[in-house]
Amino acid sequence: MTATLSIGVIGLLFAPLLQAQEYPPDITRGKTVYQRDCQACHGAGGWGDGPEAQALKIAPANFHRFSSFLKSDEELLRTIEHGVVFSPMHAWRGQLTDGEMQDAVAYIRLLSQRAR
């Protein structure tokens, strides 16, 4: 009985650590997410020239710019999660899973390194 209780308590203590493990990003899944949810504004190559971009008052991010390239994965994730105030970039939290957002960041990283 005591052993079972001890194992249960240990399990409860380590449960948050198991949930906090990073999701392994997947570029292939990221490409699918990007094409479905990002490409209309940011363009197929990540240049900020998607078909919807012309109608926007504020241009979408060009992932090939040095300022975009310098952003950490965490900064990109925050931008995707919460959006950008006073811009057309809205929050994707609740529309995309954490995994989908991380996959999209992995694909954006790949795009930003192409044609450099």
C-alpha cells in the first residue's frame, strides 16, 4: 500500500516535466501548416509576397530579411501564438496546436535559409 502511494506521488511530481518536454518539430508537417495557414500572406517562398499581401496595409514579414533571421524560435512562436498588435498578423493560439506552431517555425527556418 505504501509503495503504491509512493509511486503515485512520484508520478504526480514528475507529470509536469513530462508535459513540458519539447515537441520534436517536423519540417514536412510544418510545410503543410505553412501552405494552409501562412502562405496566403507570407508567400510560397517566405518573401512576404503572398496573394493576400497586396491588400494589407502592413506588409507581412519577409523571412529572408536579416531582422527575421535573427529572431529566436521562441520569438517566432510567440508571434504565431499571440499575433502582432496593430498588424494583420493575428493570434493563432486556439486555431493551431503547439505542435503545428513548432512545425511551422521549423519550416519557416528552412525557408529563411533558402536563396541566401
